[in-house]
Amino acid sequence: MSTTTQNQNIIGTLASFVRDNSFTQVSKIKMNGNGYPFVSFLTASGEWSHIYLSKRLGETVSEGQEPKVLKGCIVSRCLNAAKEERIKICSPAENGMLEVSADMF
């Protein structure tokens, strides 16, 4: 099930996205030439996917950090300023959702 909020469509957790796409390796946090952070994923068949972090999440990381800093993150389809769809890794707080706990209700 997907949830839409403004210009964002949640795909799922980063953990489920990695599993669903059969990624077997992940890089440390990298920065492109413009300073935008991303991580690279590799499948067993040698296919690369480079996924950028949302602007908000990107402000909290630095180049060379281990990917474990992304634990608990979500993956969303987002529209950029030109209305082009992009897949981004986002902080769970960016979608206004909270993790359900046993004592919440």
C-alpha cells in the first residue's frame, strides 16, 4: 500500500526496498559534483542503482559515513521542481508518520 502526501509517494522502508530490488552491496555515503548525497546499490548480477537522499536527510549526513546511518529511513517517489519523478531516500519524519508502538493506543 502506498501513501501520497503532497509531492511524495512512499514506496516503503529502505530495508524492504533493498530486499525487493535484490541489492547485495551498498556504498558509503557519497557526494556528487554538486554536493548532493547519494548511495550506490549493486545487485548480484552487477546492476548499479544510485539513489539520492532527500534534501532534508542530506543535511544530516556527510560523505564517507557508513550506510547504517540510514537505518529506519523510507524510500519515496518525489517530484522535483521540473515535475520529474525521482526516487529518494528520506527520513521517516519527512512524511509525518510515526512508528507504531505497543503502548501508542
